[in-house]
Amino acid sequence: MKRSERKDMMRERILEAAANMYLDADPEAIKMRELARTIGISSATLYSYFASKDELLKAVVVRLLTKYRDHFMDDLNNPSLTFPEILQRMQLFSNQAQRSVSGKMMDLMVKMYQDNHEINHLFDSQSDFWKRFVSRGREDGYIADDLSDKAVFIYIDMFFQYFRNPHHMDKFKMTPQSLQEIDHELDIMFYRGLFGVKGACADPNVKPNKND
């Protein structure tokens, strides 16, 4: 095995162990030496892969969100699923993922979402994910023909940019946990706006009437 391959395997091993530990506890309370001991490596070896705890935390969050994105993309590219089924699976997977994350880890993920460009890029309005989402929605007839791609992507961008600004969270005294409590309501409003037909709020389970 090549040295580069061994390094990649060790990096993945570190990220896997860190993710398992951080999801169940307060990441800030877990020392790097504790993580190294769990993996069975020295602290020096751990620091040779990640120069600081902040760097490791960011890598763990990017890895988790990339897995979520890839899972959603697999569904969007699955022709055996209808678009409403894809939306339901996305919501179910998102809810399950949120329940599996500790409150402290959720706080950290939201903060990094607001601050980290690499994380933002995963679900930016111009990301491959949203481009495929809109494309699949149009293919299956759930995004109205009278809505241009430009307008659709501006709408998506406005919706998600709002939560990247911590001042907006403060305005309504929102925390990551209280945001989760109304997540379903926000989903409903987001999809109603996206699937609207000539000013109406369409049911995501009903295709737009092309004859209207």
C-alpha cells in the first residue's frame, strides 16, 4: 500500500472516531489526547494530521454534512422514487440525523454553518445539490413552468442566507434547538413557495395543473 493511501486511511480513521465521540457529547470537553488514546495513536501523530482541535472539528462537520448531501443526491438521482417520496425521505433523514446529534454538537454545526465558507458551499443555492433538486423537480412537474430558474435560485438563496446571519437568530431569540422545533413549519413554507403556481400555494404532493 502506498504511503499516501495509508495516510488517507488514518485520516478517515481519525475522523470516524472523532465523529462518534463528538455526536454523543460536548466536543469542546473532549481533549485531543483522549481522542488519540481511543484511536490507539500518539497525540503527536494526531496533531500531524490536524494541527488544532478547531481544524479537526471543522473537518468532522464537513464530513458529516457531505455524507448528508451525498445521501440526498442519491435519492434525487433514483428514478424509482417520485419527487414527493424524495422530499419525505429527505425530511425523515434530516430529522433522524438531528436526533442523533448532541445539543452541543448541534450548536457547533450551526455556528460553523454561519462562519465556514466550505460548509456553506455544500448547500449554497448554486451547489450541485440544489441544481439537481430543481432539475428533478422540473422533470417531475412539481416546479411550475412560469417560475424561471433565476427566480427559483434567488428564492432558495434568500431562504438559506437568512439563517447564515446570527443577527437573525438573535432577533427572534432562536437557538439551534428552538430552530429544530419549527423546522417542519419552515419546510412547509419553503416548499409551498417553491412549488407555487401563479401565486397559489401548491400542495407538494400534487403536480401543477399545466392547463391553468
